[in-house]
Amino acid sequence: MRAMRIRTIIAVILAVTICFGATTMWTADTTGRDGDTDANIIDANGSPTGTTTGAAPKKGGNKFAKIFKAPFKAISKLFGGNRDQNRLQRLNESDVAKFESAPTMRVSDNVTLETPTPSAKGSAKQHLMNGRSLLSTGRVNEAIAELSLAASMDARLSAEANGLLGLAYDQKGMRERARESYERAMHESPDDAQTLNNLGFSLYQNGNYRAAVDRLKRAARLAPTDQRILNNLALAQCRLGKYEDAYKNFARAGGELTGRLNTAAMLERLGRDEDAIRYYEAARRLQPNSEFTLRRLVDLYGRMGRTVEAEDARRALSTLSGQMAVAKS
């Protein structure tokens, strides 16, 4: 009984703490979402990042709903609920080898491999369409089997099928398999900007930032107005410490204000608070009445011991909040 009471108290404290923390900063949900945290931060700012064509929808859902569901998931675990239920197993290299070497092998679900009648029904085009559809609905293992079959049946579909295979392997976290598929696609279609983007972003996620910048620069030359490509390039440049180059690409993608805010967010994320302040100050000059920018400046000035600037930004924020309250009444 005493143990149950202690667990109840811990659960209440945990719920209150997490709910309170969800209101403190915009990164609270971006660090908890699937995928690359830096990309999630930029994406949350309204700047598209990541791969294109055939990728399954992100699992993040409504971000505020996800934040407030977190305490209850934690409580469920605390009381022993939901352990290992419906847990999906990762697709490993040996699984992949099985259906890549045997075109008639298919995956019936996300866990088990089965061998149906040993004959490939339908055309290569049909298998390609099936693979794209399966990938878009998150049935990645089955998509890999269909797309592998399409690529082996018709060389004319190799570029498209391998491009989609790269996306599928990326979703499974199999970066080397993804790279090989993207490069096969690029061999067939070297000037495809979207495949270059997907390869570049995959390399970025794998920590290969120089190679990522190389591929993404090529993609940007082929599609100079594509926001996703430019934002991905800027992310990789940030990881190489090329912040001014990153700012230029963020600005090309979304305008000067967005460029300043995205660069500031990345600098803050990487612990370069003084540099982040400079970009937030530039954003404030462009848009003086931005509540978000003022809040970030209040926090950063305070963290750096710049009390005069912190108080000035706090007063401006208070005035702005009062004006917004009057406007709503």
C-alpha cells in the first residue's frame, strides 16, 4: 500500500513537471519528434526540411496534443502498463538480403517475411505503383519488396524505383542501403534535383556533413527556388560552422526575417548564444513587435548576464502583451 502511494505521488509530480515544461520553449516538442532534432526545429518555424517524394507522413501529429499526452504515457509506464506491446522489430541487413536476392519474396507485415507463390504477377510499373503507395502509408517493408522487384524487372524504372528505395531504407534507419539506392538512381538520372536532395539529407542525418553540402549544393543549382533543398543545405552548413552561408540559404528559402530566425535558432541550439543574439537582434529590427523574438532575447540576455538589455526586451514584451490584450477585449 505504501509503495502504491509513493508511485502515485511520483506520477503526479511527473505529470505536473512535464506539463509545465511544455510551455517554456518551442523546442520542447521538436526534440521529442521523430527524425533529426535540428530539422524539426526549422520545420516547426515553418521552413520545410527533409526528403521529398513518397515519404510516409510524419508521426508527430498535433504537436501540442503530443506534448500533453507525454505525462500520461510516462504514468502508464510507471504503473507497469503497455510494456513491449505491439513493439515493431527493426528490419535488419539479413532481412533485406532475403528479399533483394529473391524477387518473389514479399513482406506480409512490418515484422515477418513470407514467401508467396514463386511468380511475380503484374508489370514492373504496377509493382512500382504498389511500392510508392505502400511507402506513403508507412508499410515500409512491403514497399521495399515491391520496389526491389520493379527495379529488377525494368531498367527504365530503375531511377524512380531506386530513389523510392532510398527513402524506404532511410525510414528504417539503414543509411548505407539508402545511399547505395540513391546513387543507383543518380547513375540513371544524374540531374534529378529531388534525388540529390534526398541523398544529401540522408548524408546529413548520418553525420556526413561535407558530402551532404556537396550534394545539396548541386541540387540547389538544379532547383534554385526549392525551399526544402535550400533549408537542408543551410542545416548542413550550420553543422560545418558556416553560419553566414547557412543564413543566406535560409533567407533564399524564406526571406530575410525567416533567415535570421532560423540561423539564430540553430546557433542557440549549438550553444553559440552571443551569435544567436546578433541574429535575433537583426530579426527584431526587421519586425520590432515579434513576441517570439522578444522572448528569446529576454532569455538569452539573461543567460549572458546582460541585465540592461534583458530588462529593455522584457519591458517591450510587456508593452506588446498589453497591446494584444487590449486588442482582444
